[in-house]
Amino acid sequence: MHNRRKRPGFLQTTLVVCITASIAAVLLMRFSDTSDEKALAFFDDSPSYEILTTSAQQSDFEHFVVERGELLSSSNVEVRCLVKGRSSSSSINILEIVPEGTWVQAGDFLVKLDDASLQKQLVQQQIICSTSESAAIEAKADLESARLALHEYSEGTFIEDLAKQQSEVFVAEENLRRAEEYLQYSNRLAERGYIPDAQLDADQFALEKAKKELGVAKTKLEVLSKFTKEKMLTQLEAKIQTAEARLRSREKTLELENKELAEVEQQIALCTITAPVEGQVVYEQNRRSSSTTILIEEGAPVRERQVIINLPDPSKMTVVTKVHESRIGFIAQGQVAELRLDSLPDIPLTGTVVEVSEYPLPPISVYMAHVKEYEVSIQIDNPPRDLRPGMTAEAKILVDRLDNVLQLPIESVQQRNGKFFCAIPSLTGKIETRELKIGKSNETSLIVESGLEEGEQVVLNISDEGILEQMEFSKVSTL
């Protein structure tokens, strides 16, 4: 803001004109400089401030997302401990392991696990299997015996008892016939008085006895045929079914025990681990910990399904990075990336984005739960053989590129109410506020679609308080 002054005299007016002309000459000399950034000093009644300027440049626009990541193999074979633990917390120790970095062929030795407890378990299981086998043999013999007993009764014992009973009926019938004849003969003799009455009564009693004996014999024959045979067959068949059930139970027990024995033998075999494919031995590390101490070594405990060794394919290497949620929207599959390894900084590498995670990674701690990061995998083009998983790399992902567009540094533009403005310095010492139409932007510059011409000077340090006071955002006409 300028303070209002009284009308000067002629001498004063001449002095002001000379000073103004001198300042204008200095400003013209500074604006004629071809550098992108210039410094102008303005003097007014208000406190002095410095203006840094730059010019709108027509050049290629490139937008990169730069992140650090870790080198992994996209074709990695994990060698795990497959020995089952007796509980979720149980483990088994490593007795012997090949040195890290060793190149192995398929079938080569990798790891030997401690199988002492399994060898002891094997002996115990063999004893149990022998006992179960003996019980199964005994049950099978009992079944055969029960079947023979049924066949013996139906084809032998019953027929023999039936013949005996039929013979008794036959004898009883013969005795009855003779008793009837004796009684008839005794009646004729008694009528003539040749035998006493007592003898006649005895013959009558013998007849009644023969009748009863015949009835008993027939009843026994009927019981044998209808009831005894059915009862014996039912009992013998029940014994067969019981023997069959016992045999099935003991055979099933033997099967389970043999299966357990085979599993123990398999677990012992799994204690010796060989390479499934060709590759370079890389020990598995605790990636969730900040410590780089290798957890895999001789004597170290490992759990079931725990990865012990990785066999990466060196011809298929990727860089895995974590991208913040504010920049993940720029990343897409197929984008090109420039890669630089900390261990091989002089070897330029290129890669292609092959995977962008749809879900954020779990936070490393409760204190970082508010930070959302997404995993991005970049496939390395023609990786050298010296690459090893775990190496640190910097990935510079090209997310956008435009040829020959007008650009300004980000710090030379101010945003107000959804609109963008720049400050144009003038020869009179005032600042012109101009509205811009802005396109895409990167970390350092943005594209000017309209409102500015190539080569025009704008204030670079527009965010300085003294410069913002000179700008009039509300008086700028809308584009």
C-alpha cells in the first residue's frame, strides 16, 4: 500500500523522475537476464522484501514416484520344515545345514533335522503294531472256529441227535405194539382163568407206560426239530457275528497302528531335506523384525511349516516397494521404472510394474496403524546373476509423461478457493495477480494450460508474506 503524499515542487519532481528512471534502468537490466531465477529488490514506504523470479518453460513433463524396496524372486521355491509337531508350540532342532549362498542341484542335501525322538517313537510304534497284529490273528482264528462250530452242528450234531430221537420214537412205538399184544393175550387167558388178575393189571400198566414213553419220544423229536435246532443255530450265528465284529475291530486297529508307523517312518524321512530344484541357498530371515540376525543355523529350533531355506530363481527377480496411499492412485500395471541397487549402484536397471496390491499392508505396530501403504511389485528386466534376495533398491516409477508442455515450479503458484494464481512482477514495482488453469503436476513442477505464455516471468517465492500482501486474488477475472 502507498502512503498519500503532498504535491511536490519542481525540484522534488525532477529528483523523483531521475530516481525512477534509474530504478527502471536497473530493472530492465535484470529482466534481460536469461537465467530461470532472478532476484528483484523493490523499495517502498512498506518494509523492503526480495523477489525471486523464474520463467515459464516449455519442456517435457515427467512424473515419477520414487520409493525404496526390497529385492525378491518372483519364482521362489520355499523349503519348509514338514515334520509335524506334537503341539502348536513344539519345535525340532537343525543338526546340519548347507552354508548360505551354496549353489545346489535338484536332489542335493540341504538340511538334517534332529530325529532322535522320532526314532524312539518308531520303536514304540513297532511294538504296538506287533501286539495289534497278534490280536487280529487271534480274532481271525476265533471267527474260523465259530464258523466250523455252526457247520459241525448243522451238518453233524443235529443230524446225529435227530437220528437218535427218531430211533427212540421207533423203539417206543415197537414197545407199545408189543404191550398191546401182551394185553390182548392176557385178556384171553384171564377169561379162561389161566392167569390171575394181578398179571392182567401188570400187562395193562405196561401198555400205558409204552404209550407215555412213545409220547415223550415224539415230544423230544418235535422239540429238537422246532426249537433246539433253531436255538443252536441262532447262538452259533451270533458267535460268528461277534467274532467277525471283533476281527474287524482288531483289523481296523492294526490298520491304524500301521498307518501311524508309516507316518513316523515318513516323518523320519522328512528330517533329511533335499533340494527340490536347482538354485542358490538363501536362509529365511525374520522380515517383521528390524534385526538382521539370521535365525536359521545349526542348533536353531524350527516349527512345522516354517520356511528354512529359499531357492530363488535369479532370472526372475522383482523389487517389492511400499507406496503411501496418497500416491498409490498414480501406480498401474505396465508402468516403467528405473532401478538402482545399493549394492550395485553403477549398474543401471529397468523394470516393469507387474502387480499393485488392492489392499493396504498390515501396520508394523499399533503406533503406525494410521499409515496406509500398498505393496507394488516391479519385475526387473534382464537381471544380472549377482542379484540376491533381500538387497535394498530404489525404484523410480514413471507414472506420466507429456512432451513439450508449459511448466512452472510448484512454489510459484498459490491456490485460493479451488483456483490457482501466480504473481507477475512489473517495472513499476507492483505485482500483478494472474489466474492460471493448471493441469497435471509432479513433485517439483506443474503444467500451465492457460493464463501464461512461454518465457513470461513469475514470482518464485510467492508464499512470502510481503508478496502475498501485494496480491489481489478477489479482483482477478475468472478464466
